Amino acid sequence: MTKLLPQDQIDESMLMLNEWTLEDNDVGQLVKEIEFKTPSEAFKLIEKIGQVSEKIGQTPDILMHSNGKFVEIMITDYDYEGITQICIDLAFEIDGVL
């Protein structure tokens, strides 16, 4: 059964994730911003994120901005209104394709 993770488990996972932040914007989410030299590099990452998202079964919110040179990834479980283990798993998978 899926459930929200307790704060201590989230904090422990954050120590192992690469440059993710934890934001509490009513539901809590994992956030990572990545800078690219060209928009095409950003699009390649977004495609990879799509592939791992299908594998995991969780889809992040993705924002591309500043002329395509920045990608912001936001992960939360909207069904449970916060961070679940699948959110953490997706963040690790995304780190693996960078």
C-alpha cells in the first residue's frame, strides 16, 4: 500500500539524492533544476525522464525555461498529496540518466 513517507525517511533519502531540494508548497515536492548549454540537450533529458517515468509509473512535472537552457523537475504524488516512496525512486532514476 502506498503512503506518505515520514519526514525522517524523506530527510534520509535527500542525503543520497544529487542536488534535489525539498519544497513544501501545500503538498511537498522534490525539486531539481538543471542548466544546459543548448535547448537540444534539455530536450534529450526530458525524453530520458519520460522513459524512466514510464518504467517507474510516476510522472514528474517538468518546466523548461530561460530560452530552453533550464529544466526544472518537480516530483510529488498528487494522489496522496505529498512524497511517497515512488517519488524518491523516480528522483533516483532521474539522477541515473543525467
